[in-house]
Amino acid sequence: MKIVFDHSQGYVINEKVFCEVYCLAENETEEELLEGGWLPTSLSDIPYWYQSQSCRINSQKVSLSTKRKKTLSLLQFDIFEYNHIRDEVDDFFYEYIEKKKFDSKKNYDFYSKTTNLSVMRITYNDEIVGYVRFKVCENSILLFDVSYDLKYSKLSLGICSFYMMSQYGKTQNKNYVYIFESYKDHFSYKLKISGVEYFEGEKWISMDI
């Protein structure tokens, strides 16, 4: 791979230089890049991957509480190709992004161009309550984004979406679900998901006690 150091947003603290690190794959597969802590960036049309404290769910280590199992038993899902139901998915996501006041529409539209993009449609009492967009890789699943109906807050649909994707991956013999990065001050909730592991720069660390 070709490594690219971006100093445009760099800074120095206590004489230590911090910058963003990207790579351009050469002979590496997506699976190899994900295993090495790389994630696809939405900041450029050039197919860069960026280095981060990537997170993944190890389906073999997931342990659910009785309450979580009961909630998941109330939810159903179906899998589709994104392009087959694109309009309904986009409408749902755009409304969700607007209600949450997220600045993520640009990222959403960028990842919409991903080849072989799939969708998990989640239902509760026959009502559509969420969508998850993802890509199936050789030995894992890369989850791009999650949206859900905000009026069902008691169901914790956001977290349940991760577990449902892990369950689906297990049925497809995909042991890992990559869920992008997490830090103490950025998407820290991901580190509380059962079965989650994070990339510390050289190896994957399990958060399970």
C-alpha cells in the first residue's frame, strides 16, 4: 500500500506531531485493510482509507442480557440490495438526519456510491422502524450507517441494530462486523457494545472483561 500523511489539519502537543494518516491500497484486499485498522474515507473521490481506532463486533463474544434478548425478539429484519429500495431508504435516512440535526448527509451520499451496498430493513409490529446500510466482505461485514424511528426510544433501536447485524453476519459465516471508529470523546458508546474490539495500532483489544 501507499501511505499518505496529511499535515493540513495537523498540530503539535508537547513536541509531539499529530497528523492524519491515509493509505491507497495496492494489492491489499478490503478484508486485509479492515483487519489492519483502516476504514474507507468519505472525504475524497480518491479511494483513500484512513487509520483510526476502528471498532468491530466479534459475534463469538456477544453476550446479551435477558432484557436485550426480549427486545430483539420483538424486531424482525429483511435484507435487500440498496439500489432495489433506494428511494425509501434515502427518504428514511434524510428524515432521520434532519431530526437528529446531524451534519452527515454528505457522508451518507458518498457511501451511497459504494458497490454491492446492502440494506437491513428493521420492522416492529409490521411497521418499518429502521434501516442499516452495509457491505458484505470476504470474512466480515462493514457497517456504514444506521437510522431508526425516534419515537421508539425505549427499544434502543440504534444499539439493537448493531446486534441484529452481528446476528445476521453470524448466519452468513461472517464473524466480525466493523462499525467504524470510537474514542472516549467520539462515539464512545460503541465501546460498551458486548463483543466489541478496538484496534490500538498494532492489535485488536477486546473490551470484554
